[in-house]
Amino acid sequence: MNTPSLTFLRTSTLALLLCAPLAAQQVTPAEGDFELTLLRTEHIGSKQMFGLVQQLYARQVAFPDGRVTPNLMLGNGALLIYETADRLAEIRRTIAQLDVPNEQGDDRQVSIVYEPRAQNGAALERTLAPLLQLEGPPGTGLKVIRQERGHLLLHGSEQAVGEAKRILEQVDRPSPQVMLSAFVLIGGDAPVGHEPARELEDALREVMPYAHYRVHAASVVRIAAEPMRQFSIELADVGDAPAPDYALHGLIGAYDPERGSMMLESLRFEQRGGTRTSGVLLETATTVFAGEYAVLGVAGGDPVFIVVRLKPVPVTAKEGEPRVVRRAN
């Protein structure tokens, strides 16, 4: 091995790194020992690979002596990487994933960087898991690499990348928001206190025909209508006399925004005395529809009615804008 030539190459490329213009990248303090590595690709052009790796790992490193150095450069037909051992190992693994032969020469390889808008990158990566398991000739399938900022690099055949992009655009939407109201009511023969809305009284009379009802406690929360999301509603007293503390806990099973229906599971209605839990008064599951008052049940020695109401929050025009996708090569 011609050691002097290798030393000259390392010195020259390090000088290039130190003198190169700064890109619009995040500047991070230098932590750990940095080393300069030269990597050449076999199946993907060095310029294309540089573009892919840059999207995932490029940063500016600030040293205590005032130097600010880019960690990635392209020179002499190779990638010049100035990084710590751990980050270098991660970059090597990524390059090994991408630098594979394409055995179908007519199937052009493309790469895009998908920037999540509503969902996090890890969740979106799991969404694409079925596509990653599809078998095909080496180099034609889909590869998904999640960068530190959560962006996803999609690489593969035009068909595979296009299908992944379509799925991401369907999934990566803001979660529907709903207002979920809960009421505790008491029935009686004479009108007392805060009377509920007429349609709520009509719904209650189908359960137990009292002449009048009054609102004992009530509360409303805004929640994301996501499957398996847990929620809790603490009901505040609205009457003239102090009322027991109540709480309604549950789990969203499913939500259909077109029908305006939500499946509520593991519903648990509790009555509390001060800070101590007095007991669970009701456990149930049901489906509620937008705008209706759904009577969950009647509980307690002096019967109280537990009622919920669902109101979807309208989606704004901004939330419906297309996702951001940048081509990486």
C-alpha cells in the first residue's frame, strides 16, 4: 500500500471539508472522536448516493476551536464522511441497504423523501411494513429509511415508491377531532334547577318516564378520534348544592367520520367522594352518533342518568392540503 498517497488524500479531503461552504443544515456541537472515511459505491452512482445519504444524515459540526465542518462531501467519485464511529456505522448500514444491483434494467430506480405532516415517522414506517415484505428481484423492491428528523427516504422501483407514496398520503392525515360531552342527570316530578335540552329529556323518558329532569353534573372534552385512544371526562357540578364527583373513562374502538359514528369501549362511570373513589356505578360499551344524546344507563340508589353526546369538529381547509414530498435524486 502506498501510505504517503493515502495520507495525502486524507489530508486533502479534510482540507476540502474544512473549507467547503456551509449548507442550510443544522449545526450541532462536536461530541466524540471524528474520523474521515472514503466510501465508494458499486451499483448506484456516487452522486445519487450522496444525495440520498445527505437527505438523511447531513449536518454541520461545530468544534470548540470555532471550526464548523460539513460531515458529508462528494469528491474523487466517492463519498467523504467525517463522523463519529457510531454515526459512521449507521451511515454504512444505510448505504449497504441502498447499494444493491437492479436486475431489471428497464425498471428505473427512484428515491423520494417524504416529510410527515400529521403522523410521526415511526408510525408511518410501520404502515409500510406489508410492502417491505413483498418479494421481488433484488433492487426492485421498496426500501424505507427513517432519518433522525422523522422524514422517510423511499427508494426502489417507480412502481414500489409510487405505491408507498400513495399509502402514506392516505394515512398521513390529521386525526379527526370530536367534542365528547357527558352529563349526569336526575329525574323528578317537579322542575328543579338546570333543565336539559328538550331532545335530551325525550331520550331520557324512553329509559324512565320522569316528568322532569335536571342536570346534576356535566363536562366536555375535545379528543382525537383515533382507535384505541383512551379518554377521561371529569364531570363538574352544575347544581345549586354540592354534588359527588363523577368521572367517565373509556376507549375509542373505531370512528367513522362519514357516518358520524363512534364506537366507545370499556366505558366506566365512577362516583367519587372527595379524593377517594366510592365505586364504579356502570360499565358498558356502545356506539354513539353525531348530534344524538346517547343514554348509557341508569345507576345508583337514587337513580342518576349517564348521557354522552358526540359532536365532530369541522376540518379546516389547511388540514386538507397535500403532503410534502421531495425527490431525492
